[in-house]
Amino acid sequence: MISKRKKLTLPLIYTLNNIDKKTRREIIYIVKNNNNDKEKVNWVINKVNEAGGIEYAKTKMNEYKKEALDILYSFPESPIRKGLEDLVLYVTDRKY
């Protein structure tokens, strides 16, 4: 499918695994050959949104966030634990 040397985001990977073959080929072609074409990149972004790739990634992020916080809460309160909690919350709750 896609070369392992290419770095893909989770929403795109999810989309490629959950769309029809024709659209998958089109997306892969654009990612490999037309990634500087704004119109084509926007088309890919729309396909990722339509396929639920963003929502899937958010769900996974929240699962990992909960897991990380659960692990941190198993340690006694300390400035180090608080700093790590703040880091987890910053990374998962920030708005772009």
C-alpha cells in the first residue's frame, strides 16, 4: 500500500483502512505526488473528515490520556507527578 518510509497521521491511516479502493488509491496518489496542491490536499482533508478519521484519532487520544492519568494517579502526589499531569492535559486539551 504505502511505503513505510512515508509518515502518515492516525486520521489518514484510519481513513485509508476504511474507504473504498478507488478513493484510497486517489488519496495515496495525492499524498505521494500532489501534496503541494492546496485544492487536492483540501480534498484529502475532506475525505478524512467524511470517513471519521479525525473523530477516531480524538477517541484514541482520549483513551491514551485516560490511561496516562490513571497510571500517574497510582503514584503519590508530588511536584513531578503534577508536572506530568499538566503535560498530559496540555497536549490533549490544547486548541490549534
